[in-house]
Amino acid sequence: MPFVLQNVVFPTDRDPDLLPLYLDADSWSTIDEKPVRVATGAHIGDVLGRESVRVRKGRRTSFASYFNAFPASYWQHWTAIRSVTLTVRTTGEATVLVYRSNGSGVQQRIDTAEVTGEATTSSFEIPLTQFSDGGWIWFDIVSGRQDVILDGAEWTTTQQPARAGKASLGITTYNKPTYCVETLEALAASPGVLEVVDRIFLIDQGNDRVDAQPNFDAVSGALGDQLQLITQKNLGGSGGFARAMHETLQRPESDFVQLLDDDVRIEPESIRRSVVFGRFATKPVIVGAHMFDLLDRPKLHAWAEVIDEAPFMWRTLYQEQMPHDFGEQNLRQAKQLHMRMDADYNGWWMCLIPTSVIAEVGLPLPAFIKWDDAEYAVRARAKGVPTVTLPGAALWHVSWVGKDDSIDWQAYFHARNRIVAALLHSTVPNGGTLLRHSRRMDLKHLMMMQYYPTALRNLALRDVLSGPDHMRKTLATRMPLARKMAQKFPETVVHKDPDEVLHSRRGRQVFQLHRRHEFDSPTGMRLRIFTARALLSHLIRKPAPENVATPEVEFGKEDAHWWRVPAFDSALISAADGSGKQIYTRNRGTFRGMLYDSIRLHRKLKKQWPRLAREYREALPELVADNEWVESFEADA
């Protein structure tokens, strides 16, 4: 009996922006060395159903697309499968062409079939033996004198899976009920996906409850016993996902837990693909998914996530190439995306973890948010469990384009959890360049007159220095404290009143495109001189009274960089999401006090690094233990 590895599917939404992710029905030419799409008449109306699409007469449609090409290199590298079968069902006269690529993106035609009947099934046996460096497999359909209908297609194997259990889904949410109901409705409408799902654990940690939404009763009835709603106090993403892991461990029917964020829209087939890949992996692996932008849906924001060892900092592999817009460049033209890329970790917007791994590695750190996913993957890798970010498995998530969580209450968790993760796992003496990088972050915030995130970062250092016990003790209290601290800092207020039009004394500072970002930022000796002058100015010189009364200048968010804002006493800066403006004003006393604290705390942390690393590593088994998490779930429940 063949096992379906991947179904060919089409959008659940009638959204033309999604079409390039599922098929390529356009021709492309090159103008000024850039690919330009030339429409040939295909549109979202040609999608006839979840698995069916029309190819208009005399046209050619390629399924060399993100969701419908087969990522052969990943299946060859991580599973024992050495042959796949592509089955294509069509109605009408057509030519079916099968192609493959290699790791360099060079394509080759490997098979062809002419179909003439009313309803025809074409099968292609394709070996998985030459994809070690990368490569995809896909098919094109060329219609004849009449329209052709693709009635369905799938990629299958007769190879037996290494494991056969189902997955429980773990969705954690805090006041995002509408998104959650939409996710549940998408699952309820996908019976093929529910076949591989044991339970859906919805962990609701907010006060705007999911079960209070108008459509919840209907979708709950449709899912029946597969849905289990759990309410608990807000323990952050790590607390919600830890609860999902704990509940999944109680179910012998589940071999995996599939973690899902709340503010997402899912492609249900991606969940099925992740579970199937996990079943076929030669040894247990963490299976991650990619993230597309929910508000700009053809844009892929990350292909593989890695952690640079020296600064112990996460980043996207080939981050200069991201985000990738499939509306501007299709899969065949994106040569780099044909390479097999290995990840260090995957964000928990969507991530499949085997229960055997949880039993061995433990639950997440009590980190609340930030770095829990990365730390977990590093911990698992030390036990021999790699992370695979699987192409063709993805969802749409609210991206970081319209927000800057490095300067809001989350700055505390960015700083603390990165340092804790490094204390636990860094192999470089004293964390390498992490502390130097952290000091620079403080200097930039201070010179930018961003005193609130600096205060949070100093609090984070104090907590780290207090030892590992603080993480469990403060799990439910640090976020409220961080939010409360914002009240002390006027720059945290986003001015949105339509009756209040804010102006600056000297007007908006506008920078030409060729002078933006890295092109005019100081480097080398210029950087040292700039930093010294800016620090001395902020330490010694009082801001002019008129600049305190009225912002001196105005910056757009894209122009408000750390090498520009420090030259002024005050600035009016657009909020990251464009909803209003914030007023940053220099305060010499605050600057001096926070700078002193930052220097002192970083020095102390560097001196005590070996001792702290030993303490945190000794405490790790208890921090991530299931029974310790259960006490957190039950405390003040």
C-alpha cells in the first residue's frame, strides 16, 4: 500500500496573492538583469478546488512552486526513501512534463507523458539517489486545443515509515481568539489532516477567551473529542507550549507534538507533511516549518535559522537574501532555494517534536518568551537530535516588519534569555563576544534616548546574576513588571490623538535612499570617534530647554538609526507600526545612571561567567522537568 508523502494542493482562500506559492502559470523574462513576470491569463478563478486546477487551452502551467514541488533533497538526506512515485490525474488532451533540479538550481527534464483521454492517470517512478546537495522535483502541464483539468496529484512511496503514531497539536494563545478559531475551522475542514492528529490542545492563557467567540461552539462540535481546551494563567509562550508537551506525554497514541502559534493562518497540508516526514525520518528529528508574512503573503521570511557561536546570536541563514518574494521570483529562478540548508533551530510558530525527544530532553526553559525555541533545539542537538526545516511546510505569521520588540517590554526577555541560553550552551570562553555585543546594545539604546529598554536590560542582567532559581520564581511576574515599568518612561507613549498634530522645531530629517542604513553608518576609526563624541556629549552637555519643550527634529522609522538620532537633544520618531509617533528626549541624569549600571553589571557578569555557567547547567534538569512545570501550571490556578 503506497503512503502519500505530499498532496498537490491549491489555496483555501480566493486570494490572488497566494497563487505564486501553489503554481506558476505565467511566463518570465529578464529586464535589466531582473526577472519580470508576464501574465498569460491564469488567475485565481482557474483554481477549481482544493486539489483541482484548470490549465487553459494553449497554455503551460508549472507546479514548480513552493507548496507543490517535491523537496527531494530533504527526503533523500533524512529518510530511507530512495524512490517516489508521482501520480497525476487529468481530464483532457495534454502533455505532462517532469523536471528535477540539483543543488545549484540547474533543471533537467526527466520524463514526459502524452495524455489524450477524458480521464487519465499518469504515473512516474523517480529515484531519490542524486539529491545529496539539494534539488526539487516538479511537473508541468501543457494543454492542447482545449482546456485541461488537473483532477489531482500526489507524491507517494511504498517504503515503510520508521514510526506510525499520530501528532497532538499544541496551540498556545494570549488574547488572540479570532486567529485560533480560524485555525480550528481550517483543521475541521481538512479531514485528511485530522487523520494524522490525535488531540488538539488549545492552551488559552488570556482573558479574551477563545471559547467565548461566536463560532467556537460550532467548530468545537465539528472537532468533537479531538479538541481539548485548557485554560491557565499567562506563563508566556514557553508555558503554553510546555503545557501542550506535558499533555501530549500523557497520550500513548501521540508520537509527536506539533506546536503552533496563535496569530497565524495555516496551510493544513503543511501539518500533514510535517507529521509524515517525522514518521519517515530515519532517526527522530525536530521538523520545523517556514514562515510567510501574514500581511504580505507571497513573502518568505526565513529558510533556515542558525545560531552564530561567537556572539551566541540567532539569524537567518543567507539573511541578506530574505525575505524572498515568490510574487517577484519563482522557485525555478531562486537558485539558492534549491540548496539543501541545515538549520540549528526552528521558530515555534510551527514545529513538530517527537515525544521520545521530549522524554529525553525535557520541556522548555521557563523563559516566558524569546529563545525558548532556539535553546530547546540546541539542547536537543546535544542529545543527537537535529532540526530539519522542511520546504513545502509553512504557515503565515504576523511578521516583525511592523513592530520592534527590542524596545518594548520584550527587551527584558531578549536580553535575559539570550544570556541564559549562552550560559547553558556556549562553548566559547566567557560567552565569546556576547557581553561585548550586549554592552554595545546598551550604548546604542542610551544614545538613541531609549531609556526604557535599557532599564529592562539592566534588570535582566541583575536577574541572571541572581542565579537560575529566579527563572521559575518570576515566570508569571516579570512580564507584568516590565509593562508597569513603561509608565516611568515618556518615550513609551505612542501619540495617536487625531486632534493632536505633533511637529518638531527643525522639521523632518529625510535621507536619500543611497545614504540609508549601512551606507552612511560609521565604521572603523569613524565609529570609535563617533561613539566617543556621542558619549561625551550625552554625559556632559545639558539638552537645550527649547528642545525639551518641543522635539528638535522628526525622523521616519527607517531613518531613525543609532548613528543619526544621538546628534540631537530630542526627536519625534514614527512608531514601528505607523500608528503614531513617539517623543524621545535626552535626560543627562538618566543617561549617566543607566550607563554606570550597564558597565558595572556587564563587568560583574564577565567576572562571574564560569561560576554562573556551572550553576545554570547544574540547574537545567530541574528547570525543564515535567513535574516542575506541573507545579507552575497548578500554582494559583
